[in-house]
Amino acid sequence: MSVGTVVIAETTLLANAIRTAPHARVRTYPTWNLAQLGRHVGEIHGWATGIVRDGATERPSRAKLTDVGDNEIAGVLHVGAAALAEVLDSCDPAASVWTFAGDGTNAFWRRRMLLETTIHRWDAEDAVGQLSGVDDQTALDGLAECVAVYLEPNLSAWTLSTSGAAVTATDGSFRCTVSGGPLETWLFVMGRRRLAGMEVTGDMGTATRFAEAIAAVRGPA
């Protein structure tokens, strides 16, 4: 299954959740409702589409969807996802473009857009209590990406590593490993699962401080 096909499928689930309750609150971002979450995803999709399509070498501005009504968001998402899917599937993954992290190629955006759409689809379904699954490989890729792109650059005092569905955090002489199923561990590092319910080995105080550090950074908005 191509990246674009997955992006469209995840966007469809996201749009369905928005249609169900456009004003439901997003637990991870309580100042947002689902319509606002949809605007955010639509803006990111449009931004990435332009970067990959145009081979941008500098950070472009991000167009806002402030003129789109709450009841129009789902339809706009479908159109934007189709355009994004086309450029992601037709681009050369190794071609150089601007990225905010990673190797500066289209491959970054192929991965980032699949994971961005999937995690926000989960946010939306969580808000309406109708969760679909996330396959293990996507969740494990999301875990690895979150640690490399969002946590390591912002948690310089910590040494982090992943192995399967586990993340090990070391702070000086203190060390812990937090694990669970692939999705649960991805959600944990993305600030969407609490430490309670995760399996912890090593120093619990370190695990608690690590969870607090994650909450301060969190995954992409």
C-alpha cells in the first residue's frame, strides 16, 4: 500500500470523526475542538504538498484555513489529502527539499505526513470514543520518529534509545525503560498516554521525571 493511499485512508477516518462531533474537545489539546484539529491537519497537508511539489529549499509560509466553516472542514480535508497523496507517491524520495529535521529529502515528508495524519486521526477518534486500530509497524515507526525528531532535540539532558516497543531514558546515573504495545508506547512518547498502565523497568523516579519531560515537549501540534 502506497504512502498516499494510507494518508487518504487516515484522512477519511479523521473526517468521519469530525463530522460526528465537530465541536468535541481534543483531549491532548483541550483548547481545540475537532473542527480546529481538522483545520490544523488541512494546513499541514497543504504546506507539505507545496514543499514536495515545488522542491522548496527554504521554509515556506503556511496558509491558514480560517475562512473554512466547521461544517466544511471534512470536505476540505478530502481534497487536500488527495493532492498530498499524489505528490507523495509521485516524488523522488531521495530528492532534496527543506525539512525541519531529518535528512532534508522528500522521504522525511512521506514519513512525517503519514504519521502526522495517523496520530491526529487517533486524536479525533479518541474525542468521539470510536477508536480504530493502528498497525504495529506504523506505531513503531512513529515511536522512533518521535524520539529522534521531537524528544532528543528538546531533552538534551537525557540519553534516549528505542528497541521494539520500548524506550530507554537515561539521566546521568539514573535509567529506566518504559514499554507496552507498539501503539501504547508511541502514544506515551507523544504525550497521549500516562505512565500509569505502562510497564516500567529500572528507576521509577526517573520514569516519572521522563514522563513529565515528555509532557513539556509533546508530539506535533
